[in-house]
Amino acid sequence: MSTTHERVISMVDADVVDRWLTESRSSGCSVSRGRRTELSALSANINRELASTDSGIGDARTLLADLKMQRCALVTVLDLVNNLHAPVRRLPVEILTMIFYLCVSSGRSRDKAGIFDAVRIASVCASWRKTALADTRLWTDIHVEYMWDSVAADIREREMVQTFLLRSGTNPLSLSVTGGISAVLHEPVTLTVLRNVAPRCKTLLLLDVDETHYDSLMSVGDGFRPTSLHIGNRLMENALDLDTISFKSSVERLRVTLVGGQYDSEWKTVHCLDIGDLGTKSTLSERLPSCTSLRSLTVRFGDSTITYPALVNNSLRLLEVILSNPTSCDPTKLFRNAMLPKLQHLVIQGDWTSWDACCHHGWNDAVRMLTSRCAITSLSLNGVYGTDCCLVKLLEALPLLQSLVFIALRPERTVVTQNFKAVFHRLTFRNFGDRAMGNPLCRYLTNLQVELNNGYFDEGALADMIMSRSRLLPYQQLWEWNKLRHVVVAVNGGYSDVGPLHELGHLRNTEDFTLLVIAPNHHSTQSTLISAIKYQD
């Protein structure tokens, strides 16, 4: 028997298998009875060994599956351990919460709420989801767009609104409702949920909402008392009469973007007014004087704008003029009859790319006309003046200027005159004679922010101006000159880590002085902070 077992065990060898095959072929058709008995016993032993081998294979497969599962568990634990060592894990929950809030709030737009950013943050991982859900401020923007389209879309909108209401806690809400061209064919179930939104709604955006949509919304949301209201309409057939607004007395910030620039009804409590496009039928002249609490006004001039409202208001402090192109606005007509005695801040945004465009529009003369009736102390320019000559002329018209923000043309644009050296020299007090006898630009300037393209300005002249204005002699009080307090310089294009701007580290003032220099990273397109210097003796 042992001999037979040894034969079975030895059958795993290739030589033995070959021997048995040869013997099988040579035995022919006749096998003796004794030989058959021996073969039967051998076959039984082989079957037992096969069963044992199959059992071992099964055990090995089970062990392999267990080992694979154990490996997956170890990999998961290793990932968790590595995540715990990640730099983001070093941030306290309070800091991470603030980052999430800033991300969501900065991504909000006037047409759509920031809900998508909040959802993305909560979908990254379990830890971020827990942190995001714990901050009720991330879930205060509700955007309803399809509730009038179909029943299925209406149900989805209702579920979304209910989810955000639950996650927002008791915080004030921002509601954005889009009407579009769909008719109100059914009573949306979302409206019943919006009944709970109305008392908490502080910002309301009505986009392409006609009178039918508005009546449907107000039928269940008569508790709306928003402080900020934006009404936008891009479709001529969608008309919303502003006189039908029932909560005008609660609105403090109003933006109207209607076809033709219509601005109707009385809004006596409005503090901030934004006219999306003056259009061809603007009624701003008739309505503006009645806004006795108005503090900020934004007017836009499009390609089809032909109306120039009479800027007459006794409470306005900030005026922002936005131009689509140099020829869309004639500043002389805009400021001709302006009576804004309390105006302090002027903002001009445009896209002017040539010397001719600047020269043929006498903004400096128009601003001089405006300042004859008020004292503008703050000026912000974004892409309007691409030449030093135009900028100098404009600054000469603002003798009391204290704050200047100048953002040049976009990096891909060019200007004819690339030298801003004269501008900075005119802002400089170089010596005692200049202080005593000269008439420099912006003698009261305390805050300066400039964004320039590399090669379009003289870095040395800018550094001299900063040094000069930040180190005025005690005689400054004799001529009522003020020092610079805050300077922000952003440079687009190649920029080295050494230069006149970076040699200002020796500045020492008796009062706080902040210098911030921002330049693009050499290895990426993102801006990086090269130098942030704050001095205090």
C-alpha cells in the first residue's frame, strides 16, 4: 500500500507521468485481473488525493481573499493616516470654516447663487461635509430656476429649497428666482415652501420674471421684505411694472436691468442704486432727486445708450460710471447739469486702448466741471486712461484727492505711450524747493493702489515717489501736505525680486506705513506676494 501511495505522490513528477503514459499505450486491450485490482486501488488513492488537493486549493483561495480584504483595509487605514498628516489637517476647524465661507461668498453672482460651491465643498470628503454642514452661512443662497417649467422640475426645486432651508438655520436668506419664457401653467409646489423663505429673505433677485410670474410668487410669499432687490429682464416680451412691487419701503439696495433702461416708481429708502443700462428711455432724471437717502449710484453706458440723466441729488456720495467703449458716453453731457454737493468718490471703468480715444473725450474737463460743485477725495480708474498725459490732466482736476486706485489696461492690451515716469514725478516731493514752490499732483494723497504692466512704467520713479511722499519734512503742515499711509503695487509680466521697490526696506515713519508689492510667480500664472512690509516705530 505504501508503494501505491508513493506512486500517487510521485505522479506529480513529469517522468512518472510519461512512464505511465508509455505503459498504458503498450498494455494493449487486455489487462489482467490482478493488474485491474491494483489500478482500482491506485485510482481510489488518486481521487482521495484530488479531494485533498481541491480542499487545499479552497482553503488557499479563502486565505487569499482574506489577505486581499486585509490589504484593502490596511491601505484604507494608511490613506487615513496620511490624510491626518496632510497640511490641510493642521488648520483648525474655525480657519477651515472661514475658508469655506469666503469661497462660497466670493463665488456668488447676481444671476446665480453660491449653492453649487457649497455642494461641491460638502462632496469632497466626510470631514469637509461635516464642517460644511455645521456652518449654516454656507446654505443661505437659494436659486429657483425651473419650478414653472414642469411638475418634475418643480418637485426637484422643492426638495432643494427644503434642504437649504434646513441647513441654513435661522440666517437671513438670498433668493434668486428665474422666470424665463415659460408660462405659469400650474401652481408649483415649490411656492408653498417659499412661504417659509419670505420672512427671512433679505436679498431677492428676479430674473426674467414678468407680471404673471411675479403675481404667482407673491400669492404665497406676501411676507417678502428684502433690503436688496435686483430686477433683471433680457426679454422684451417679459415686462414687469416696478409700480407693482409691494415692498418698496424695505429696499435699501436696488439694481434694475430692464430693456430700455426704465427706472420707474418711487424708491425713497434706497441707499445704493445700480442702473444696469440707461438704454434709450431712461427715467433716471425724474426719479433720482426723490431718492433722499441715496448714497451710491452706478450708471452704465452701452452701445445703444443715448440718454444722459440729470445728476441732481443732495445725498449722493459715490458715483460709478461704467462704459462699454470710449464712444458710449460723452462726459461733458453727463456732468453738464450735475448737482452733487456731497459727492466724494468717483469710479470710472472702461476699456480704452488708444491715445485718440482718450484725447477725444475730455474727461478731465468734465471732472473739473463736476468738482466745481463738490469735493472729490477718492478716484478709482479701471482700464480708462492708458496714457500718462490723460492721467496727469485728470489728476490736475482733483486738487483734494486723498485716495487713488489706478488699474491699467489688461496685460494683452497695448498703449501708445508706455512711460508713466511723468506721472510719478508729478506725485513726488523731491526737495525743499519743490515742497515750497512746486505744485505737485495730489498733495493730500494718503492711499495709493496701482496695477501696471511691466515695462509700461518707471520703477525707479515710482519708488522715488513712495519714498518722497512717505518722508515729508515737518514743513508739510505749513503747506498742508499729507504723507502716504498705504501703498499697493501690482505688476503684470516679468518682474525680478530685486529693484527700487524692494530697496524701500529702510523706510521708517513715525506713523504706520504699509507697502504691499504683488507680482506674478515665475513658475505659475498665479500672483504671489513678494513683499509685505509694515513699519511702526
